[in-house]
Amino acid sequence: MAHIQGNLPLAMKEENERFFRHFVGTPQTSYGADVGKNIKLTGANVFLPVKLEELTEAEVQKAKKNAETETICEIEVTKDMCNIYGTLHGGCAAYIIDLCSSTAIVCYGLYTATDGTGVSSSMNIHWHRPITVGKKLKIISNTVFVDGLIRNAKSELRDLQTNKLYVSAVHSTLAGGSRTAALRKSSKEKAEKMNAKL
């Protein structure tokens, strides 16, 4: 996992990558997998409001719940991702946001030993500029609010070289139904084990 930069513990980076690849799936099992397989998770960070070393165990757990997690993904825009004008299709942008914003929420779940999986409830997207074929993008996603069943993350699609903002979005998810129950249980158990080792 050397390709994933950031301060999130290595085991959590590995688990987040596993979750990401699971949800991308394959062209035979999942919509958009031909695009999703080209998204690279390149960064995973956690930001805390205070230094944990100065806190009691109870205070540490409370501080972790107030953490913000961030992921950075990268992809190059190819022709099959574009509309007839040669710019990134809106539906493809939504697909990228769905996957990448979810990585930030899963990171939060791994870091706090809670369930970070879920299903989309809403997505609010703003297109600021067209993205043309050949552009290399970085997708920066941060948790905004995570509490119980409700999770919100924001994402920005930016030019990898110039940092120019193309698209911004807020993605809201809810704890999933029976289809993701086993995955959520597995995720929570692994997160608890990882946190016990920290």
C-alpha cells in the first residue's frame, strides 16, 4: 500500500482499498466497473481536533468520533467517460463521486471502529467547468457529518496538475439494508481489531 499516502494506519488503508475494489466490482457484476477499475486511491488521512496523547482513554474515544477523514483518488478522463462533446458525462461524474466520497466515510468507520458502509440517500452536484478528454483528475473527499445511521461527505473533482476545481458535491448515505449487513458486520469487527492494535 505504498501508493496510498497519508497518516491513516496502514492496515486501515489496506482495508479501505479492499472495500473500494469490492464496490467497484467487475464489468460482469457491476455498473461502471470499466471506469471504476481505473480510479486509484492515492491518499487517506485522519484529522483530529486535539492531540490524543494528552487525553484519557474515554476522551480519546470521544475525540475520535469528532475526527474528519479525507481520501484522495486519481483518474484520467478517457473517451468512454465522455458525452458527444468530448467532456466528462454528468452521470460518470456522479459515479466517480459516489465511489470516492464513500471511501472517506469507510475510512471514518475504520478509524472509529464503527460501520462506514451504507446506501446513497442523496447527492447534490455542482458542475463548475467542463472536463475534457485526457484531463487527469484528483478527487478529494472529506467526511462532513457522521452520526449513527447518517453519513455525509463532500467531494471535489480537481485538475491533478493545476488544482482547478471542476465539480463539487455533497453525498449523503444511510446505513444499508440486508444486502450489506454481512459486509458491515465484517467491517466493524475488522475495525475493532485494528483499533485494538493502535
